[in-house]
Amino acid sequence: MPSYIPEYMQIALLGVLPVALFIFGMSAYNLYHGGVLVTNKGWKTKEEAPVSFWVSVSFPFVMTLLALWGFTDPDGFRSFLRLILDIFGLGLV
């Protein structure tokens, strides 16, 4: 095992990881307080705006998991991404 941190991990530690944790924190805040801030309408509870609430909770959570997965196992993440793009017909040659 090398005693140094590879360059791509240094970039991820400084850039991707803090952003991913911030986004996860926003999602957790909305889940904990049971509401979401809707543009031009203010704070709405999950009963008043269920779609906005669940999108604001689930989408950032999934993106954070994908970012952390890409950070810890970049090759596995790339192969997964290629598979998804091929399924939707957007695969790169």
C-alpha cells in the first residue's frame, strides 16, 4: 500500500467531499424538520408539498452516495456509469 495519497483523491478530498457532505446535510435538515423551502412560496411541510419534499430529500441523498462511491472506487463507478448510459442508448464509443 502506498504511503501517499493519489492526486485524484487529494482533489476529491478538497472539492467533492465537502460539497457532498453539505448537500447531504441539506437533505437531512429537510427530513428532520419535515418540510422544504419552495421558491416564491416559502416553507412548506411535507403534507403541503409532498413531491417537492421527497425530491429535496431523496435526490441529494442519492447524489451524495454516488459522489462518495466515485471517490472511494472510481473504476467501479465509471463502469456502473457506462452500463447506465448504455441502457439508455447514450453510451460513449
